Amino acid sequence: MLIIIGYVHVDPSALRQFMDDMKLLANSVHRRGGNISYNIAVEDRLAGKLLISERWKDQVALCAHLESADTVAFIERWQNSMKGEVLKYDVFNERGLMAL
């Protein structure tokens, strides 16, 4: 499994449109094979700071998502208006929170 997590920053004046576009994309992403979760939350509305959290079955699923037409269109639309600090982590030992 892969975990994608980090922050995206957008101009606060564009936040509403960004979130509307993101919700449309998320509706599609949630139906993609290999997607376990895909979430975004506004952490600081005044600063335009958003928390991104995704889980993918594997790299193949993530690549398919990144290459899909709607993801490419979203990135092309927003790439000059957002700054990301997002990282990818490989997960090899998933277990419950209280498990040792």
C-alpha cells in the first residue's frame, strides 16, 4: 500500500473554486480501482492551506490515477496556482492502532 500525505497551498481567494473542482475529481477518484481513500481538508482557510491524504493499493493504481484524463486536467488547471508539499510512503506492515 502507498500513503500520500502532505499540504497543498492555494490563494485563499481561489479556495472555494479549488475545493469545488477537487470535489468533482474526488467523486471520480473514489470509484477507481486500487483507491483505498482520497481525502482533502481545509486546515487554514485564511492561508489557503489544505491537508491531502490518499491511500492506494499499489504504484500501478497510483500511476493510473495520475495519468487519468480528469486528474491531468485538474493539474493542468491548477498547477500554476497551487504549491504542494506532498510525499509518498510505502507501507509494509499495516495493523490496528493499538497493535504492537
